[in-house]
Amino acid sequence: MVHGGLRFTEPTVVNGEVLAEIERLVPVAPLHNPANLIGIRTAMVLRPDLPQVAVFDTAFHTTMPEAAARYAIDVETADAHRIRRYGFTAPRTRTSRGRRRGCSARSRRR
């Protein structure tokens, strides 16, 4: 899931409340969150016995210091419009790095 705002800071079991919050964040991730929601809802229908867990790209950057997360604009405007640095590639970067290690020619020869 691309955008979890400031609320989702770790992998989260998906329920109705989580789906509603992800839906609310669609305007800030209009290309990704809707497609992810379709996939989650489809999986919930096809396999209701399996819990769905959302992992958010933005969660990685919620650990940065507040001073680093803020842009050089007034605090009231930033807070009113939720303007801050979010960052978006951490989960995929960590996963793909691990997969690449197993895919190199050198590791296949071992």
C-alpha cells in the first residue's frame, strides 16, 4: 500500500475501519491506493479465512525526526493540509534487495 498517512506506521491487519481510512487517503495516492483496495477487497471475498495485512510505504519515513519531516512553510498551513515528507519506496526496496541476492549468477552457482 503506498500511502498510509501518519496513522499507519507498521503492518496493519485490515478491517472495515482500516479500509475506510485507506479510502480516505485515495486523494493523496490516486494511482495506487484504489488498486490496492480492489486487491484487498477481492482477497477478503475469495479467502475470508485469511487475514489481510497492509504494509505502507509511508510507514518507513514516520521515524524521521519532526524537523526533517517538515518543509520550510508555516506550521499552520502544513498541519491544515497534512503537508510533510512521507517517502514512498522503503518496503519494496528492502524486499527487492533481498530477492536480488538470491538471483545473481554468483549465488546460483553456489
